[in-house]
Amino acid sequence: MRGRPARDLACDLPRRHVRVMLNLVSILIGLVTLALGLVAFFPLLGWMNWLVIPIGIVGAAVGALSSSNAGRNLNIVLIIIFTLRLMLGGGII
């Protein structure tokens, strides 16, 4: 504590909280992506994957800014799964 002024410690604390909160936001975006993606697995609703995949990309980007990898990894897995579903359905079905 003697080497760093209290001012530096006070400035460092909000940055850590923001990085943790970004991971939580990324996980929440991933859960929304999962819920919408499960609906898109029903026949004739495959077009919803065109909406779900960009939401997952945003979640992965937010997760990349966080201090943990959990949210980013969740969104990457969901993007891969829903992209495969979109490819198997021919892009529409």
C-alpha cells in the first residue's frame, strides 16, 4: 500500500467492476440468444437464426471485453450451433 497512492487504488476499483459486469452482461446476452435459438429450432422458424446469430456476435464482443472468458465462450458455442442449424436448413427453413 505504501508504494501506490490511495488515488490510484480508487481509480482501479471501478475498472475491475466494469470488467466483471461485462462478463455478466455477456452471459445474459448468451441466455437470451439461447432462448431465441431454441425457438428457431422448430421447423419453419429457421429464419430466426438470421436474427439470433448477430445477437450472439454482440454477446461475444462484450465477453471479449470482460475479465473472464465464460460469457465469450458461451456465445461462441451458440454462434457455432445456430450457424450449423442455419446451414442444415438451407438458410431459411
